[in-house]
Amino acid sequence: MIDSQQASEALADINAIARRVRQSRIYNLASLLMILWGALVFIANAASFGWPRHAGYIWIAVNVVGLAGSFVVSAFTHSRTGVRTFDLRTLMAFLLFFAFGLATCMLAHFGPRELGVFWAIYFMLFYTIAGLWVGLAFVVIGVGISALTLIGYFLAGNWFEPWMAIVNGGGLVLGGLWMRRE
């Protein structure tokens, strides 16, 4: 027989384990997606630097490939864990997120450099906000990449695209690898 104190402690232990398992699953999926998107962002920034006239098409292609890759990663995760991670609501959230970003860009008439800053910081805002609920790693990654993006905007000069390839693409890959250890 256990008393109410021991029962409370046991329930607290169970809740703590459940929170850690939930965070582990979130970090696992997020790390895979961050590595995927980080590699794609690295490639897109490098290609935009090499072929600036085609940057718009490069980024459209990267976003399409990234969205398709996100579905594949989600399906893979679902088949391994039985937890659905990418459903219609998630797709709608992505589409609304992109639509708001596109509308903002059209209204603001950003130049290419400002577009690079806007999209990087806009995505990192999402990571930072998510981190308030699911874990400090998201906050650190979001704030870190945002700060380095702004530093590059003011100091990188003509090397802004390679800077962003390393900071944004490389930062996402490193963040994803770091989250695999959490």
C-alpha cells in the first residue's frame, strides 16, 4: 500500500517522463526537418549567389522540394512512431505562413537583400515562438540565426548570400544536429 504522498510523487514522476518523451519526439522530428531545410537553404543561397538572375526560381524550387521533403519526413516518422506529424492542419498552417510572408513582401517592395533578411528572420520568429512551448533549443536557434542574419545584412557586403548560406542553412543543419543530442 502507498500513501497519498507516495502516489503524488509517482504521478509527478510519470508526468515528467511523459513531458520528456513528448519533447524527445518533437525534437526528433524538428531536427530532421531542420537538417532538410538547412541543406536546401544552403543550396539556394549558394545558387542565388552564383546565378542572381534566377534567384526567384531557385527559391520557388527549394520551397516546393522542401514542402515535399517535409511530407516524406513526416510519413517516415509516422511509420516509425505511429504519431501523425503532418496533417491537413499543418499543411494549412504552412500555406498561411507562406501567404502572409508573400503578402508582406509584395506590400513592402523589398530588394533581394532585404528579402533574404525578411524570410530568415520570419522563419526564425516561428522557431523562437515554438520554443516557448516545446523547448529552449528552438529559442536559441531562432534568436541566434536572427542575430547573425542582421550582422550579415549590415557587415557582409557583396558576400551576403554566402554569409546566409552558412548562417541560415548551416545554422539550421547544426541546430538540427544539436537537437538530436537533446
